[in-house]
Amino acid sequence: MSSTFQLDTATSRANPTPAPMKRLTVPALRKRKVDGVTAEPIVVLTAYTARQAQLLDAHCDMLLVGDSLGQVIYGLPSSVPVTLDMMAAHGAAVVRGSYHSVVIVDMPFGSYEASPRQAFESASRLLKETGCAGVKLEGGEAMAPTVEFLVQRGIPVVGHVGLTPQAVNVLGGYNARGRSEAEAKKIVADARALDRAGAFAVVVEGVVEPIAIEVTRAISCPTIGIGASAQCDGQVLVTDDMLGMFERVPRFVKRYEEIAGTISAAAERYAGEVRARNFPGVEQTYQPK
């Protein structure tokens, strides 16, 4: 029996509670795509904290601890400055807060590109310190030998092609990829190389729809789209974007809620009551006997 973590209202701390379900596995997700068809799309959202994982877990097949936490959590200009320490800390929190979803942790920029050996050292650390099921790394044909090296040593890998945010300085921005014939061919070739190398899924980000569909049909493992095509085998969004936590989000993001406004309004009401010395609950303040 797995464990989940729920807030104990008496202590306001997370304590393990038995959960009557088993965690999904990497092979189970990989097997959803049969003869090029995924009958049940794979649901993926990003998660960065234990509490966020608790709220998302029951509804997702995979929780991605994305290096997007650089912008979302730390206010950094891109994901490039994110460190392995950051990913390990947040990855461990998400694993503690979940019991159902496959948890995948992003490999941050500079932690895997130098060599397959460097990638193995970084990835094995993430698996050991977080308890996650696998890692995700960016890059296509150039990273295929690294993916194969990791998979052969027992580390499940999700690939990532198209718009690769860690390469923003080379790409020159976050524009959709695959508009030119040469770029489109490269994206398809990249995905095929990762598939052959043993990646159990491939994220296809910011790719024009016809190319995303071609990639999905060209590879045997599932594709996870983000700003690509509804015909991918699954979809992922940055949770904070989907919840309306930021004013500016990518054009492809559907905002399911406007949580930022709710938080701001609640803080405004609280501030008004404190300044009016009308703060509720004061009479319940602990009084020593």
C-alpha cells in the first residue's frame, strides 16, 4: 500500500496516511500507446511543492517537477540559472505529496550535457534524493546517446524536442518551432532518435501542429504536447499558468481559474481588518492556564 500526505488540521503538518491505490509506473504509461494509438491520453501538470502535489495528484497520470520553477517559484528570468539542488529539493517535496502519479524531475541546464557520465551522476542523485520515477532532459539527436546510457543503467527518461527553454539563448526566444522545412525535419529526426534511444515519452513543445502530429505518428513512445497539438498522446501545462497565477502566459494556455485575483482579494480583506483592529479570531488566541 502506498502512502499519501494530508494536512493534519491539529498540527498543520503533513503526515503520511495510507492510500488505497498503487502509484502508476513508467511501463504502464509507456504501454498506453499501442500500434501508434493512445486510447487514454496522458494527463500531466507541473508541481513544485508537497501541497500542490496533494491537490493535483488524483487527477494526473504524471507530475512533472519542471525547471520552470525558476520563473514560477524563484522569479528568475529563465530556467537556465536553476540548479540541481533546487530540483532535488522540490522533487522530494512533490514525491512526498503524491501517491498516484508518476513523478518526473527535470534535469537542469548544465547537469547533463557534458557527457553521459555527468548525466548519470546527476540523474542518479535525483532518483536517490527525491524518490522520483525518472528524469526529463532537453535535446534531440545530440542527446540520444545520453538517453540510451541512462536507460541502460535503469533510469527512465522523458525526452523534450521542439522549443527547448534551456536553449533560449540559442533559439533567440520562445517562438513556435518547425515553421521552416529544415527545422521541421530536424524536430522529427530528434524525436525519432530519442525514441530509438529508449525514452519512454517525449515532450513536444511549441511546435506547429502538423509537425507535432507527424512526430506523434512517427515514434512508438507517447508524445506529451505543450503548445503543440491536441493529437499528441498527452498534454502538459505549467499549473500556475493554467490557474491564472500570472498576468502573462503563453498564448496556447487555457486559464481554468483566476487564482491570482482570489489571493489578492483575500489579502486585501485581511489587511483591512488588521488595520481596523477588527481581526477575527483574536478571542481564540491561545491563553496560558
